[in-house]
Amino acid sequence: MSEEKWTVNFVVYRKKGEGAPHYQTFTLEVSPEEYVIDGVERIWAFHDRSLVFAHACHHSTCGACGMRVNGVEKLTCITRIRDVTSNGGTLRIEPLRNFPVISDLVVDMSRLYVGMDKVHAPAVHPLSMAPLEGEGIKPPREVPMDDGKEYLRLADCIECGLCISACPVAGTAEEYLGPAVLAAAQLQGLGRAPDLTAVVDCVDGVWRCHSAYECTAVCPSSVDPGWRIMDLRRQVLAQRIRRWFGGA
Amino acid sequence: MSQYHAIVVGAGFTGVAIAHDLALRGFRVTVVERGPIANGTSGRTHGLLHSGARYAVNDQESAIECIQENQILRLIVPDAIEPNGGLFIAVDESDLEYREKFIQGCEECKIPIRELTPKEALRIEPNLNPKLLTAFTVPDGTFDPLRLALAFAATAKSNGAVFHLYTDVVDLLTDGQGNIKGVKVWNRAADKRFEIEGDIVVNATGAWVGQITSMAGIRVPIAPTPGVMVAYDKRLTQRAINRLNKPGDGDIVLPQRRMMVVGTTSFSIEDPDYVPVLPDHVALMIERGSELIPALRQTKERGAYMATRPLIGSGAPGRSISRTFKAYDHKETDNVEGLVTITGGKATTLRLMAEKTVDLVCKKLGVNVPCTTAETPLISYRKFYVD
Ligand SMILES: Cc1cc2nc3c(=O)[nH]c(=O)nc-3n(C[C@H](O)[C@H](O)[C@H](O)COP(=O)(O)OP(=O)(O)OC[C@H]3O[C@@H](n4cnc5c(N)ncnc54)[C@H](O)[C@@H]3O)c2cc1C
Ligand code: SF4
Ligand code: FES
């Protein structure tokens, strides 16, 4: 990290209780290598203790710190200031869309959690459900563990809500399950979890999506919900065909 | 069943585990937290569900607590834990010299270990330093910090606990004789100030416990001691990788989702409210981490963060109920009734810390209900948000 210092104007969305929302500007000296959440936390620590914002892990595993940064959904703990503004520039920090605002930068994401519960999205699952394929990674040659059990790992989806905020459909259709939930259903597979078919094969399920792929563009955690929704449609159709031909 | 009302200040690991235990034992529980759940040290931990092996040589009391709690947490909160185990590996002669002590310590603490040949270790974890000299398997795990805390909070809530988030405790209520009767709070989300009365206030504010006790005129000498952790953008192992040696800087490399997290360091600061991420500490992490897993050098940094240990100075007043963490009844130490302070410990031992603290609270108030948290599975963390 360099010793370089930038001056950045954080233009922050503010809202308390029933009061009207407004924007407030805080000018901070930052290192361009710092992450956006570091700036937001410093505003709270040194400028304004009334600021309300969410965060926990600071390394993209908890999903708490999603915000819109200059109009784009970002996980602020892994978004470097250098990548979203310049020296003397502005960072417009707003809460996620398509969720009710609790205060300032915090939204109520129960819509997402209700959906994840509906499809019984596993928080921890076998490695084989979403393998860690990719360049340069050497998978262990011995996949089962010592006692014959498979490796388990925490799911990729960190339930950050960025995809729902970015989704053009989620804004107008409040009952739409949304990208993360449909992706969680796809991950389990309708073959393995046939009871999910009824949950996703409906107007507010897999057929609501307009294939805008905004979800995939903003997802910080390799879920690729856009692709998974399309695949889930294929699974739903395959199930229907099986039913027509008298399958289970 | 008691109808006592307990106010828990802080919703990090310590606070949520205490809230859960109190609720199970029939208390009316109110939790006051100035941020969201686990925004302090707890959210920003490394995420290692300790097997205890790290402490088996130098701190056996901690080691035994870790292995016991590790086994309990796997059962009661499986949806926050990757139970993949860990390895301790030796990469130089000084590591090898630690081998005997390590084997003996783990045996004394009943931590199951198994020695692997370098070839066997590289077979199950091909990205380890190929020059490794020996390796031991240990029952480590990785936990998801927010979801671990949320599972406790969700279960507490389902048993009646009330959570006030984004709500700062700004002062303590007293009875005029210096005894604590409750808290004055400021809900920053609604910008409302109000008072909450209770029979006991449990101060579980981690590195901030001294700020709360000072509201009662009590000094607890806290030395906030942060450490850095750095996350890298690729998962290079399935297990937690530890250096086979005395605990030191950057000697744990932990997989989590598709990342590796290297930690940690240790230094002193004055004010825990904002801890800078120091560039030289970040550089040290890649230095030390790549001695265990060389491929880290070719891996992009994904995040860097700090968390603060609340070390209590030796000048702290009175006796504490445990050596591995600090719990004070301020009636005993400072003649102030109605306030209990708890800090220290580890994420891995959160349930045990809560058990001992709530035992203390029950004894004070004459409540005779045993702890059942070790046998009670937690409900889904999502239930914290979904009523
Ligand atoms: C660098 C580092 C790495 C670690 N890694 C591990 C690990 O891998 N495994 C492990 O088992 N343990 C680990 N630990 C230990 C573990 O993280 C801590 O023991 C644990 O998080 C402490 O939790 P706590 O609830 O006591 O404190 P905190 O999580 O800090 O909670 C205190 C809470 O009090 C709140 N608060 C403060 N003031 C007020 C106020 N006035 N009003 C209302 N609320 C207030 C804060 O917002 C905060 O949420 C690590 C610790 C550090 C420092
Ligand atoms: S699918 Fe991606 S963007 Fe959506 S909640 Fe999960 S991690 Fe976040
Ligand atoms: S703070 Fe956890 S994902 Fe950013």
C-alpha cells in the first residue's frame, strides 16, 4: 500500500424515522487503497455519531455492508476507493433499493430472508454442490474426508441483497422471489428437491425474470444468479415434461 | 421461572450468547447494541473454530475449553460452520522442535490429532508448501462470524428477548446510592432517547467495557489490542492451516467460502472506535502466509481489516471468575450493585462464557435454574429477521 492521500467527498443519504431523506457531504482524507466501508466507518467515528450503517465481517463473508456507490450496488468492504472515484472526486453512498429503509444506509432485508427460508437455502453444503473450479486452483485429489464424509463449505451466496437492489423486476413486483432465492433453488436442483418446484414455478417465481442479468453483474460472490435462473427454467420445464409423461 | 429483567449491553458474540442463555433460564431480556449484530470485534474475527491445539502447549485451560466448545458448537449451530478440520504444518527446523511438545500437549488436553507424512499432507492439500516437514490433522473448523452470532440472537429472540439495534447506551440509571437500575439509550435510527429499567445490567461491550463502567465511575483498565487480517481472492485449501509452533503473527491461514484469510498481528491503540489497517501489517500477512501456502503470492487481495482484543491490564480490580476471560460482579469489586462486566475469551468459547456469566447473575439474584445451552440446538439465523 502506498502513502498516497486523496481528498474524497462522501455524499451520504440520510434518513431518520419519519423525517424526509436528504444528502449530507463529508469531505475525508483517504488512502486510495482503503475500502469504501473504511471511509463510512470513519464518518461515524470522527464526524457524525448519528450515522446508521451495517457491517460486520469486513471481508465479504457476511453480506451486511451492501450499499449503492455512485449508483451501483457494491459490497463496500471489498470495494477499493481507487476503483470507484478519483482524487478530489465524489462518492455518492445510498442504501440498497427495493427494500424499506430503516435509517440512513440500512435497509430491512427480510424479503430476502423470507425467500431464502421458503426454498430452504442451505447455508453450508457439500463442496460438490458448487465446486471451486477455476484457474490455478488445485483441487484436492482425495475428495471425501477421512471418515468417508464429503467436505462441507459455506455457500457462495452471502445474502447481501445486491442482486435484488439491482433487479429491474424486483422494484415493481414486491412478491417476486428475486435472483438470490431462485439461485438457491437452482443450486439444490429440482431433481433432488422436487418440493421446490411449486415454490418457483409460479408468476412470482422463475417466470417473472426479464433476463436483464443485472443481478449477475453486481453479485460479489460468484453466484451468477442470472445464469442460474435460466437453468432453473430448464429444470422446471423438464419436470413438467416428466409429469406429462407420467413420471413422479 | 424468574421474572427478573436483564439488560445486556453489546450484541457481539458475548452479548448474544448471554442473551440466549438468560432467555432460556426464564429471564426477561433486553439487548442494547449501538450497531447491527456483530459489528465490533466479533464480526471481524478470523473465523477459526479453534480445536484448542494452538493453545495445547502454552495455555492448556484455553485449549481444553476450545476442544469442548468446538464439539458443542458443531452440534448446536451447524449452519454457521465449515467442519473441514485443520492441519498444523512444520516448514522449518524450529517448527520441528515444537513437534514433541505439541503431541504431548494435545494428548493432555484430549485433542485428537494424527500425524501425516509430507506426501499424505500434500495429497489432501496440494497447495501447501511442498517443503513441509511434517503435518498433524486437528478438528478445527471455519465459522461465519455474523451467522454464528445471529443464530444465538435468533434463538434468544424466539424465547422473548427484545433487541434494540442502532441504539447506544449513553448513560447508566442509578438509584441515588450509586447502584445501577438500568440504562439511558439513544436510538440513532429513529433519533429517539429513552430509558430502560432492569434488575441487572450485563456489560458485554468487549473492547468498550471501560466506557460503560466509567458511566458508573468504575475504571477497568482496558488495553485495546488490535490485529490485522487479510482476505485473498481464491480458496487454496479445504482445511484451516496453522503453523506448528508457538502462537505468533500471521500463522493461521483459513479458508472461507472462496477465500483464504491470513491473520493476525497484535499492537496497542488508545481508542477502539476506529482502528486503521496498517499497510506494513498487511505486507507481513502475505509474507508469513505464503510460508505455509506459496500460491497466496499469486492471489489477489480481496479485503483487509482489523479487530480489537480487549486485553485487561494487570492493574484491574478484584477477582475475576475465570482466567480465560474476565467477568466481574461490580458489587464485589467496587460496591456497585446491579452491574456485571464480561470481556475477553474467544469466539469458540462464547457459549461457555455466557454460561459462567449467567451462573453468576443467577447466584446474585437467587435464581436456581441450570444452564441448558449445551444441549439446545439453535434455530436458523434467518429467523432473526423473519418473525
Ligand atoms: C484479531 C482477532 C482475531 C480473532 N480471531 C478469532 C478466531 O479466529 N476464533 C476465535 O474463536 N476467536 C477469535 N477472536 C476472539 C473473538 O473475536 C472475541 O473474543 C469476540 O469477538 C469478543 O466478542 P465480544 O462480544 O466480547 O466483543 P464485540 O464483538 O466487540 O462486541 C461488543 C459490542 O458492544 C457494542 N457496544 C460498544 N459500546 C456500546 C454502547 N455504548 N452501547 C451499546 N453497544 C455498545 C459494540 O458495538 C459491539 O458490537 C479474535 C479476536 C481478534 C481481536
Ligand atoms: S446472489 Fe449474489 S448478489 Fe444476490 S444475495 Fe447472493 S451473494 Fe448477494
Ligand atoms: S462487512 Fe461483511 S460482507 Fe462486507
